[in-house]
Amino acid sequence: MERIVERKQTSFRLRTDLLERLQVVAKNENRSLNNFVESALMDIIYRKPNATTLEAMKEAESGKELDTLPLNNFKDYVEGL
């Protein structure tokens, strides 16, 4: 069963250059301006890393257990993936 999402019409004052850029990006993604802006805002508001991601971020920032990769073997490494 499809869930109905209630929406309320509103208006914002945006800089002209920002609005133009939003319109271009939305068009390039074949989306309406409304859909593009709503999705972008949802990503900003609800983007919160889970516990696993937070732990990985802390590990990466600490520099512990990082492997070094000699650049002369990088091509072989990538091909081995």
C-alpha cells in the first residue's frame, strides 16, 4: 500500500544565481525543481551516519591500521580488485 506524504505549499526568496543553478542541475537530472530541492533538503536533514560508519570514520581519522600502498604497485593493486 502506498503511503501518502502530505505536502504544504510554501515560498522562499532565493538569490537569482542560486535559483538558476538549481534549475540547471534539476534539469540535468531530469527532475523537477521542487523534487530536486526537496530531495536535497531531505538529504541534509536526515543524513546521519550509523554506528558502523561513525566507527570507520574514527578509525580512518586516527590513522591506525592503515596499509601503505607503494605507488609502483598501484596498477597491479587496482587490477586485482
